[in-house]
Amino acid sequence: MTAEQNLEYYRIQRGIPGKQCVKQALKEVGLADTGNKKYKSFSLGMKQRLGLALAMLNQPEILLLDEPINGLDPFGIVEIRNLLLKLNQEKNITILISSHILSELSNLVTYYGFIHNGRMIKQLSNDELSKECNKYMEIKVDKVEQMSALLEKKLGCTAYKVTPDYMIHLYEYLDQPAKISELAIKNGINLNSIALKEINLEHYFIQLVGGENHE
């Protein structure tokens, strides 16, 4: 069957009135010009778009999508991403996406819900997540409490935290590692390592669930 025949079949099966919705749905997902091309010759990206057209037949307010870019090549991923953004922005459709491809989600979503072992463990906005996934300077010293006090007293630092494994994550002075090193050495603190790092979405999720030791 062609894309139009495919949608027309499902329209009838679902009892959706009016044939015009088929052409409209195909236009919305960029498949209006496929003509007599058979479904079996569609690329995976085209099949994904046809699936979206099927979901669009009755003009929904919410779309629930499970792994919409799974298996797609880079061009297909961009196509689906742009299509979803268009449906959201132009049609005002709320889109709920379930996916393990976290890096791609960061190009799309405005709100995150993290699920682990069937339980929602964290919800936060894109802005809140951006604050959690900042760049930071990882500092390893032999006297963590003394170094923390020096950062506050000598440099006025407040944006830092001490991790459970006694590393200092500093979110200030990122372009001045020499200054941090000098502060430690001048005050008799052994500086074992200092490095600029960044938490991406995958790392954030792993930290959130506690890595392999999470129960």
C-alpha cells in the first residue's frame, strides 16, 4: 500500500470521519509527495513519519512516542527531531517521549522525568537540568575541609560541593586552575589532581541512579 492508502485504511478502521484528514496528516509529516511509492520501499525515517501521520489523523492534543529515533541514521534523526519540534510549536501538541538516547533528548525536550526500576525518581525542567550539568573543576587534595575553607575565605567561592568520595567540584574560576593550585600549595595542601570536567545527560542519569550499585 502507498502512504495514503495505509492511512485511509486506518482512518476507516478507527471510524474517523472525513477523508481530508489523511492528506492533512501526510502533509504535516512531509509525506504528501510520495505518490504511488509503496510502504515496503520506505526508508526507516519515512516509516517513522508515517507512524506519526497515523497518530495525527484525529488531531490529538498529546502524542506519546516510544523511542521515535531508534535505529535512524543521523539524517533521519534530524528529520524526526525537526518534525517533532514543528508539531509542538505550530500545532501546539504536547509530546511525551520515552527514550534511552539521552543525548538526543537534550535537543528537544523542555521537561525531564527520569524513571528507574519502574519508578519516577526525578523530575526537572530543562533550565534546572542545565544547572545540574554545568562544567566544573574537579580538585583532589589531601585536606578537603581546609581547601574548602580556603576557597570560601580567600577567593569568595560559594559555588562548589564536596562529593562522597572527597573530591571538590568547583563551579567558579574554571579558567584559572593555576590560581587554585597556588592556593593549595601555599597553604601546605597536597594537590593530587585538578581537571576541568563536564556532566552530560548520560552521566547525570548514571549519578542519579547511583550507577551499578543503585538498588
